[in-house]
Amino acid sequence: MKGQFFKVMSGHILRARNVWIFCCLVLLVLGVISLNSRYLTDTIMRTDLPVAVTESSRQYVNVDDTLNFEARPAVQTRTSWRAPIIWEGMFDPKVFDQKHIQENSTVALTVFAVGRYLDAYLKTFLMSAEQHFMLGLPVTYYVFTDLPDKVPNITVAPQRSLKVMQISKHNRWQDISMMRMKTISEAIELELRHLFRYVFCFDVDQEFKGRFGSEALGDSVALLHAHYYKAKEPAFTYDRNVKSKAFMKTGDYYYHAAIFGGTWENVKHLADACYLNIMEDKLNDVEALWHDESHLNKYFWIHKPSKLLSPEYCWDESIDDKSDIHIFRLVWAPKHYDTLRTS
């Protein structure tokens, strides 16, 4: 009897121990699930909070994503390769300026003032740029001229400066126009690439009239020609000479060489490509129809720009139809080619 009693008691104790172990395991599993659920919930909630966006992640935000492409229904605001075409009303200036200030964006502006062009246009160009070009950002004007002593002494704002670069004068204005590509490339290689993120290249016979700001900055920036932005491709004045490296059978837009820009790497690549094609044409005794502009159009046909500027950024006031132009940012100065240009 006593042995049977102990045997029964041992069975009860064993079952009780197994139940206790099972209960502990259940409690342990429930605890792990509870903790994991709380962690996942907390993680999901935290990713929804604005404070979760750090300074390091902000720098990768593309400010062009804030553009309103529906703001200007009467004009084209995006290319077939999804590059924006910048028009008034599409962007918030404060958003772009704040972003580029945070990123410490710096800009070099190059302009050529050779011969009579210096006296006729340079002072107006520089003084108007001080009022409207990339305000709030560090800017240096690089003036390339054969007459350095005649460059006007203008007062520039803090974080802005002017540097005069002496160059040789060519006999023909066409050569001045084409050889600027070589000069721009050399300047980028020797100096600009060490100091600036962006490079913008301008013709001097222009005057700033309104904001020309950070919304224009981009990796590779081209300008729609004011006289052709509404035209169809057959009307574009591409170089149709098959012997020229600038030859184009077809294209998508006609770009104006009065303004082009981008990161220093892309501007140098453009300048190098255009210069090499210009020199190859010279070896073959060929000259492109519109000189460096013809080569620039060929370049942008092959290497699509990441941003296009509307004609607001370089308008010819002799054009009667101004219905699309809500603001004049920069305008053509009066042309006096008969007295300014050499043959």
C-alpha cells in the first residue's frame, strides 16, 4: 500500500511540474510577442514623425520634386525625358533658396567682353546681375576680356566677387564665339572646379530684369531659344551640313547658347566636346552655321539636359507675342552688330 501511495504521488508531482513548465513557456512566448509588438508599433510611429528626418537624409532630397507642373497649363513644363522646363509659378523661391543655402551651393558666372563689347554691355550686365542673379548665394563673376584695364569697377555684395581674366583677341567674332569653349574648359580645370559647385556661362549683351535664382541650378541646364520655343522642328536652325560635326537631321528643341550651365563637371564635359568638334570642323575647312550654338545644340541632342529654362530667362523684347512670359528675368540688349563685330 505504501509503495502504491508513493507511486501515485510521484505521478501527480510529475504532472504538476509539466503543467508549471508549460505555463512558464506560454507566459514567456506571450511576453516576447508583446515586446515585439510594442517595438514594431513604436518603430512605425517613429517613421511617421517629422523629427525622424535627419540632416544627413535631407541633403538627398531633390528640391525639383516640389515643382508644380500643372501651374502653367498653356506651356510645356516637362520634356519627354521628364526634365523640368522652368516657368514662373511652378516653384517656390524660398524653398529653392533655403535648400541651396543649406547645401552651401556656390556659383561661378563666366562672361566674355572682348573688344567693343566691353564698353557697350559689360557694366550694365554686371550691375543688373548684382540686383537679380542668385541672390543669397556665393557668386564670383569671371570676366574674360582682352582689355582688363577697362573692366568697370563695380561694388558687389558680401559673398560675391569679380575676377578679371585676360585673354587674346581673335580677328573674327566667330572665332571669339567658338574659342570661348576652350577658355571655359581651361578655367574650370585650373580654378573653378576647386571653388564652385555650379558654373553658368552668359553672353554679355544681356540685362537682368528680374529674379534669376537658384531654381535655375541643376546638373545640366539648357535655355530654350525665345524665337523657337513655339516652333516645330523643321523651323529650327540646326546645322544641316553633313560635313560638319554639328550636323543634325532632327532634334527636339532649339537651344540658345546665350546661357548654359550646370555642375562644373557637366559644363566642362560640354565645353570639351564642343571645342573638339569645332577644331575637327576647322581641320576639314568647315564652319558650323551658328558656330558654338550649333555645336551646343548637337551636344544637348546627344546628352539630354536635366533642366530647361523657359524663354523668361532670356527674352527678346522685339517679339510681339509675350502672352507666355509672366516675368522678364533677363532680356536681350540692343544689338549693334554693324559697329561691334569685326568681319
